[in-house]
Amino acid sequence: MKATLRRISWLAAAGFAAVILWAATSNPPATRIEVVTDVVHGVEIKDPYRWLENQESPETRAWIEAQTRYARPLLDAIPGRDKVRDSLNRLNRIDTYNVPLLRNGRYFFTRRLATEDRYSICRRAGPNEKDEVLIDPKTISADETVSINIEHVAEDASLLAYGIRQGGQDEREIRILDLKTRQELPDRLPAARYFGFRIRHDKAGFYYSRFRLPEGSRAYYHQFGSDSAKDAEIFGRGYGPTQNVGINLSEDGRYLVFTVGHGVPPKKVEVYIQDLVKPGPIRPVVTDVEAEFRPAVHGDMVYLWTNWKASNWRILGAPLDANSPDAWKEIVPESKVPVSGVTYAGGAIFVN
């Protein structure tokens, strides 16, 4: 028995060594170089493989197939690989639930059961009720690289906005499901990179930020029932592709909050607010401070989670009508431990 095991081990090792020798003496498929040069904040950055970012081009697909044919014999010959893969698959086969979103007493969340390969979007009528599947990705596409996510849920839990992503791309299509009729609305957004999506509390329409070249990201408003191709641009003009415009709504739905991040990760974030109840101009909150700011509006206050003069981060607060850093008050000071998360709920601030 021991001799048989030694013989098997020797044959596996010999086979693996042969594949390693073959890989070492053969050349991998060549990769075409086409240098694209960007200038970011005065720094010249050269990218020789930008053409590979077009996942659907025939040349990219051919490159992937050629690399796979080269790598497959090497990977398949690794001793014990199948056993390791099967063991990891068994360990990964568990029910997985993501943090729910509460709307009008109902819980919305994504779920992947141990028997499933992709996440579905579900709803519960209460914390101890049964899961109800709202969107099953298999009904959208049999392609297992297609995934779905929750973009937003209307405040009264009557509308669900969800994204559809193809093959792990940054771009996603956004659709809206009427949860009363279980019919999709004709209002949808094409596949693109989005930096925020929020349905108005009165359900007259929704706000979103979309990135497109060459202009960069812009914020838009869409009125339900209208042509999305004619959506009004409401913020972002004058910024370029190196600035990311984000959009959010305050919890009470009254204030629209815009952020502008300079670079990735941003070295500077601008903050702007607009009152939707008393319509007026978009008002700046932070514009010329070289730091990150993550804003949240609650009541008549704006809270700023920031690393301004605080490398471990802190939280500042100011009245909504304040127009100067002089009005900012420190709510949570910096400590020896970095602030890694902030949640505003029940009139309190929970800090991780």
C-alpha cells in the first residue's frame, strides 16, 4: 500500500514537474501593447493595456481564450487541486444574507442560499416572516456572470430600483419594479457607471449621477413617465472625468446632497445641498478644503465625517444655513483609533 502511494505521489510530482518545465520553456501568448497616455493633476500616466478594458471586443475575447489555453494545463496538473477546490466549494455552500434595508415595516435584502450560485433580491413582511423572492437573477439571464443588486427602495416600499451587472463590469443597467403590480416600469436607465440613485419620497421621479466620457459624471433628475434620454442635468457642469459627482437624499427626503470627489481615492471632497421643499439654488457647504468629507443631513444639521485636521477622522456638525468652516462644531473628536464607520439613527450617532 505504501509503495502504491509513493508511486502515485512520484507520478503526480513528475507530471507536475513536466508541466512546470513546459511552461518555463514555452512562451505565453503575446499581448499587444498600445500606449494610452493620461495626464492627471499634471502627472503623465501611461497605460499600455487600455484596450483590454473593452471586455466584449473580439480581440479581448481572443486574448482571454489564448491565455486560458496556455494556463489550463499548468493549473490542472497541480496535485490535489481538485480536492482543494471541492473542499472550498463545500465550505462556501452556506446561506448568505446581506444587511437589510427597512422601508415601511418591510425588510429588503439580497440573499444567496447554499444551493444557489447568485444572489436574489428578497423581502420580508417582518423580521420573523418568510423570505419572499422579488427578483431572481435566473429570470433575467441564464449567464451566471450576470448579477443583481438593490439600488434603492421607495420610502413607502412600493417601488424597488435594482441594478443588473454583466460579468463583473463597473457598468450596470437600472430597472424599477412596481411592488404592488409586480410589473416593471418603462422608466429604466441604460448600462453605465452610476454614483448614486434615489427615488423621491413623493415618487414623482428619481435622482441619479452617471459617468460618461469625455465629460465625466453629472447629476440628473428623471420624472416618472418621461423619456430618460431627455433627463435634466441638475449638477456637475464644469467638472471633468477625474472628479466623481455623488448624489444622496436626506432621510426625510427634504434635502438633496451632492458630493464631488477629486481623484480616486479622493484627496478633496466638495459638498453641496439643495432644499427640495423650499426650492432654491444649490448651496455650497464645503468647497475649498483639502480633505475628505462624507456628509449626512438630519433635521436642521449637516454632519461631516472627515479627515480634515484629523488623520484618524472625526465628525463635525453645523446648522444647514452655515456657510463657513468657522461654524463647524466638533461632535465626535479624533481619537487614537480611526473612525471606520458612522451610522445616524434614533437621534444618535453610532461610531465604529
